[in-house]
Amino acid sequence: MSRFPQVPFAAEAGGAAGAADNDSGPELAPDELLILPVRGFVLFPGVVMPVVINRQGSIAAAQAAVRQGRPIGILMQRDPEEAEATPNNLHRMGVVANILRYVTAPDGAHHLICQGEQRFQVEEFVRRKPFLSARVRRLEEPGSDAQDIQARFLHLKGQAVEALQLLPQSPPELLAAVNNAPTANALTDMVAAYIDATPDEKQAFLETLDLRARMDKVARLLAQRIEVLRLSQEIGEQTKASLGERQREVLLREQMAAIQKQLGEGDAGKAQEIQELGEAIEKARMPEEVEKAARKELRRLERMPDASAEYGMIRTYLDWLIELPWSLGEEPPIDIAQARAVLDADHFGLDKIKQRIVEYLAVRKLAPEGKAPILCFAGPPGVGKTSLGQSIARAMGRKFVRVSLGGVHDEAEIRGHRRTYVGALPGNIVQGIRKAGARDCVMMLDEIDKMGSGIQGDPSAAMLEVLDPEQNNTFRDNYLGVPFDLSRVVFIATANMLETIPGPLRDRMEIISLAGYTDAEKLQIARRYLVARQLEANGLKPEQAEVDDAALAEIIRGYTREAGVRELERELGRALRHVAVGVAEGRVEHARIGPADLPEILGAPRFEDEVAMRTAVPGVATGLAWTPVGGDILFIEATRTPGNGRLILTGQLGEVMRESVQAALSLVKSRAAELGVEAGLFEKNDIHVHVPAGATPKDGPSAGVAMFIALTSILTGRTARSDTAMTGEISLRGLVLPVGGIKEKVVAAARSGLKRVMLPARNRRDFDEIPEDARAQLEFVWLERVDDAVAAALDAAPVREKEEEAAEAGF
């Protein structure tokens, strides 16, 4: 309470639109209350306050209340800037008030003298024209006879009296009202009404129904105001005495300057700091344009007072310029043989990927100043994309830094914030280079496919300049404001899905696909890398625990189903932690984990080979699918029931896959005679096609061949081979068209224990990319037309004929 003002007129009251009527207005229900909205003003129970109104809705409400002899409800607007008061911008708690006096001034303003009576809570707004009204619930004041409330009452009264006495001109009537306050409720509301507080703070006081909490809030705020009044009084007294102490102040300032000089502070210390910064700029070997900008900022810093807020901003900016590696250090020569050895030591398999990296390094060795391509490793999680970047840095003898782009949705994360903002920093690219300490580092842009755009801009658009060898030699970060050469940085990006990368950004990168590992490759990786890593992670030594190759193979087949090896490493960790418990308790000195130990340690196998079981009856075909985490097996199930020729599709099929089923059915109908299908079957039966794993959305045209085989199987009674999977799009002419993801699909087929795969003949170009062990494990059937698929996938005789032949043979 910095001052207790004379009772002022409140801010203009607001009301609903509408003109005041000459009659008493519409009749109100007994529990209905006229509402008078006000702005920047809170009335409390027991307090008399004037209110000025000049809007038509407020005038109509006040006149109706006076004519009908009714009280009025005063509610404060949430936003005082809004011209019209609506139920949405009004607080829900206010005070019921009686209008003691209504006066119209010569200037047209309407003045009310209102006395607060009781708190109320709005239950429902009833009408808006010609004035606001609402159904309300009146709130009774809590009792104030408890001893702790009486103690608070005496304390608050003492505070209010002290605050009034500290005022230069204390109103005697207000002091008398405080001393004569009858109850704690009355005193608290009186002090809250006249204390120097914001309207929102007063509304909070009004809405605090618990008397103890309300008294504590008011007492705390009043204590702060008393401290301000005391300090103001002391400053006033010191100001009077300061004029006589000017000479003493000058002497003290001279002594302080001498002390700062001895400590190296003050002007002498600042001069030394400026000199050190100048020397650091000289040693940084900046480009001419950058050094010119740095010198300009240094001159500004020299003329600026130390206490200035901008002083720290300029100093931080200069630190960034000085610490960035503007010049190239001595680049170590690239040893191709050593690079091969590093890649082979860090990763098993991935021969084509390693060959491409060696080619990349060879080009950098022969043409160091050339513009190298931007590599992007694309593949499912856990196949070693990030670790390949680290291996490249080791092979080149360069610093490695990783920049995570997953979830980045602000362009400033790439280009930085402008220095006008408080707490501004350069973008992640410049921060990464500073962290690496080298302008020719290897920078891994991890999860580049997971950047998103928002209201702050599109970070993928900012990456266009970063990843363009023709432009990134003059990359301009918003914070630095000067060009920085990124052409010597080796950028390597990683992604799981290429579809989410914008086309222009994808065009700037050379995509290198990493497919999933086969079971044989996983076995080698686990034996060479994962077991040793998990032994160390779990505090075990090689002589304390080991895992059989047969156990590793069982974990791969029965406990994991993934393209990479992350889940495999987690399962190995679980098995070795089981051993670690026995070693820690002293029960085990050496443990050898075999296949028979796995059910006890890891539980029952979670995956089993369902191919033979699912393809043992007509109408089931095995397809191959591509997913973001690698290839997978897709089962197509078809059945027919008596009906009228409907086609029923289930299994969360996308629009393209639904069209593939319709095309396959039309193709079967057109070839019914050749396939041996009775023409009447289509009109007398409903055909139901289902793809299991119904909770997983599926789409794409590559299941066309599998759909055609499943429909042919159910209509002819011929069973599809249980060891064969197929993929390919079909046309209504019976052609088998090429599809994508051949490498991942074939790897999935080999991993699932299949023996044959049927692929479109036009996908022969992808044969060389299939891993060697997968090619050795599988038999490949190349399809030109659907007739080739029927001949290769379906048994020659229907199931009925097989059963009859078996019965004749006596089985």
C-alpha cells in the first residue's frame, strides 16, 4: 500500500450492446441477477465505490436495477482492451452491489455509487440484450471466531494502521474505518479494496474464499508496500543530507578509482581486455570480411560502458568469432588401405557400402579441393548408419561431430537466431563445427528425415544451402552475420525413410541404402562385436561367461525379428545379466549359455515359423512386403462362401492395395476357363480377402501377384507351396510389373526360412544387390506373366483330387 488514494471513479464499465429502454426492462427470474461488467476495477463486500458508465448496455442494466429496486452484479472483464463485454471475457466471480445513487453528468456520463454486499458465482448467463443477466449462486462469508483468525485480524489491522501513518497525507476517515472494522472479513476486504495492487491481484483476493488464505495474501502484499514506504522515507531523508556531502563523495570516487587500478579493474582492466581480444582476433586468421566485422564490434565494445546490457552480448559474439576454426589445419593424408582396415574392423558385411566409402575417400585423396558429394545412409534402425559415419572419420583421420536433427522444427536451429534476441546463439551447424574445433570435420546429420516444419519456418529449407556444394562455401549464420565456409566439412546424413525428405533436399544427397542383415550376418556380428560389448557393459570378463553359437542362432530366430541388431543386443544383455547375478553372489565362476538355457533366462520364444501352417490350405499365399524397418512376410488369405458375388476386403488395406485385389479378381475372372474355374462360382459365392495383422495399415501394389495366387488357389482348390513367397504388381493383361525394395524383401524371405522367391523378371537388375548368403539360400523364379506364377506356386492337382488318390491307394 504505497498510498491510500481518495476514492476515485473506477474505469469505464462495459456492458452488452443494446439501447436503454424507458420501461423497467424484461422481468427477471428470482435467481437471476443483472450483470454490470467493469474494466480494471474490483468491488469488495462492505466497500462503497463510485462507478462511471457510458455504454448503452451498462446504462440499460443500471437503469433497470434502479427502476426494479434490485441489486446488480459487478463482474470484471478479463481483457480491458475489448470494446464489448461478452460471457467469454468476464470473470465468473463478482460482488452483488446495491446502487445507492444514480447521477447523470452534463457531459453525458452516468455515475453510480455502489455498495458491495456479497460475493457470488455465475452459474449460467441467461440473456445478452438489452443487458447481461445471469443465474448466480451467492456465497456466504466464512466464520471468523477462531483464535488463529483473530490473531491474523489484529496483525492485519496493525499493518494497515502502520501503512496509513507512513503516507505523507493519511486520510483520517480511512484510518477510523480500519480501527472500527468489526470483523476479519470486513477488514480484509477493506484493505484489499484500497491497497495499491493490480486489478488481477484484487480479483485473486476476491476469488479466495478461504478466509485464512485471503488474510495471508493481503498481509504479504501489505508488508511489501510497507517496506517500500519505509525505503521511500529513508531515501527522502538521505537526499536532504546528500547535498552537504558532495565533497566527500568526490573523494571516495577518487579512492575507488585508485583501488580499481591496483586490482586491474576499471578503465585499466577494460583496456587490457580490449587488447587481449584484439590479439585473439589477429591469431584467429579470419577472412578479411570477417576480421573487418570483428574489429568494428571491438571498437564498439571499447566505447561502451561495462555495465551496459549490450556489452555482454558483443563480448559473447566476439568470443564466438574468435573460437571458430576459420583456417584449415594440416590435413592428414588419406591411407586407402588403412581406411579399408578400419571399416572392416568396425563393421561386418556391408561390402558394397564399404566399397562406395573407399571410392569416396579415394576421390578426396586425389582431388582434395574438389566438391565431394553429400552421402546419405538410408535404412532401417539398428543397421549401423551412425557408426559408419564414425568409421569414416577414423579412416580420414578427422574430427567427428554428430548433429541430431530429429524433432527440429525451427529454422533458427539451423541458421541461428539474430543477435537482437536475448540469449541468441548460432545454429546447430556452426555449434557443431565449434565443438569439433576443425573446419574439415566429419559432421553426421542424424535423422534428417525427422525434421518438421512449424510456425518458426521450415528447417529442411535451410538445409538446402548447407548441403549444396555450390553454395555452402558462403554459408551465412544469422547470429554470426558473416559468411562461413562449409565446403571442407564432410557431411554424412542418416535416414530411416526417404519419403519424408523433401524432394529438393533429397536431390542434394547421394542415397546409399542399407538393407537389413541376414541371420548369418547377425550371427557374425553378435559373435564379433555384441557379446564382447555386453560383457563389458555388465561387468563380466570373457573367462566368466560365454554364449554358444547355437544359442546366438536361437536368440536370432526365436527372440528377435528386426532388420538391425539392436533388439539382439538387448536380448544378449538380458542373458548376460542373468549370469552377472550368479557371479556377483559367488554361486557361479564360469557360465556357458546354450540353447537349452534360453527358455529359463529369456522365457519362451516369441516368434515361430508360421509359413508352413498358414499355407497348408487352399486360399493362402505368402507375399513379401517392405516396411520402414526392413522387409517382412505378408500372408494373403482368401475364402469363398455362398452369396451373390460380393468382394469383401479386411485387414486395414490401403486404397492401392484394395485396387490390387480388384484387379487380381478381374484377372482371375478373365482367365477362368484357362484356370479351370467354373464361371458360375463368381455369381453364387462371396469372396473374402483378408491380410492378417489387422492392426497394421498396409498399402502398395506389390502384393498383386500374391493376391492373384490366393484367389486362384481358393477358386481352383489348388494349394500354394508353403516354401515359396512372391512379390510383384500385376496388370489386367496378365503382366507382372517391377516393384521396389527387392533387397529387403529377399532378406526377409531368407530370414523366415523360405526356400523360393518369385520376383518380377524386370527386377533382375536388383539381383546383384541381394546379399550373397541370401542368394545361396534361396531359389529365384523370375515372372514375366501371371501364368508363370500359377505354374511355379500352385500344386498341379486340387486338394479333392489328392484326397481321392490317397483313398484309392489305401492310405
